Amino acid sequence: MPANGLPAEELACRQRLEAAGVKFTPQPPLSDPSGCSAPWPITVTTLPGNVSLRPEATMTCAMAEATANFLSEHAQPIAQKLASSRITAIDQVSAYVCRPRTSDAAKLSEHALGSALDWGAVELANGSLVAVLGYKRDSAHAKLMQALRNAACGPFKTVLGPGSDADHTDHFHFDLAQRRNGGTWCR
């Protein structure tokens, strides 16, 4: 283990984030008797391309890297194509929080492990604030949200949003849940 106490992979992840332009602050380990834990959390304020994360969000480096890569490789090109504008901010509604899954109280949420981030809206450079909820079917807004949701399946292991269940009617839930055979759960 390096002298700073971080495992080599964690240190390498943080170096990749810095190289990508992600702004973050290391945090002390998070843990709770219920099993919630994030041994090396970071609080992210800015994603690649100077995209603001509002409010700042605490998560694992792996989740921050998955979010940064998704933004750069998928979300920005989709926004440019469908909205003729780039994303300048993501309004998140939940990152690390110690709680069980809403659908199965016997299991911890990925939020309780720092490996989930919920998006409530994106702000575009043209000044539009595009909320996950509140769009009309077949509108430009709906096409943008559906394209983002579809593209997230793969970069993230779980993708939930409006229509998946009552708990995700107004946001996208993206996480890195470990699944058998590395599969994904996208609803």
C-alpha cells in the first residue's frame, strides 16, 4: 500500500480523475454499524469539461470515474446531437446516503456504498434546464432523456428512471452494483 494509505488502484483512479479534469476532495472513511461503508470516498464538485455537479456529491472514485466517462463519451455527444448544446451542469438528487433499498429493506442500497448517483436534471449551455420528469412523449426533451437513459445501460450496472417503479419517477438512478456474470439491470 502506498505511503498515503490508499491502495494502488484507488490512487490510480484518483490520478485518472485529475487527468480528466474532475475536481474532488478526499474524505475520511464512511461506515455505519448497519453495513453502510465507503472506505475511500471523495466529494466531487466538477466533472470533465468543467461540468458542475450540483450539489457536490460524495461517492467512490469508481463511481466518479464511471460518471465522468459516461458524461464525456455518451452524454455530451447525445446532448450535442439532440439539443445542439453541451451539458454544463448535472443536478444530482442523491449520492452517498446510508439507507436500505426501497424495494428490499433487507439489502443496502448502492447509495449506502457510495456507488450510486441519481440525476434529477441537466443544464445545457443554451440555458435550458432539462428535468428527468416533466416531458411530453415524443418531445425533444423526451428524446434527450430517453437517449441518455439508454446510453447509461452498460457504463452503469443499474439504470432506473420514470416508469421503472414508483421510487424513480423524477430522476435517473445510476449505480455500479456487482451482478453475477457482470450483467446489467436497466428498466
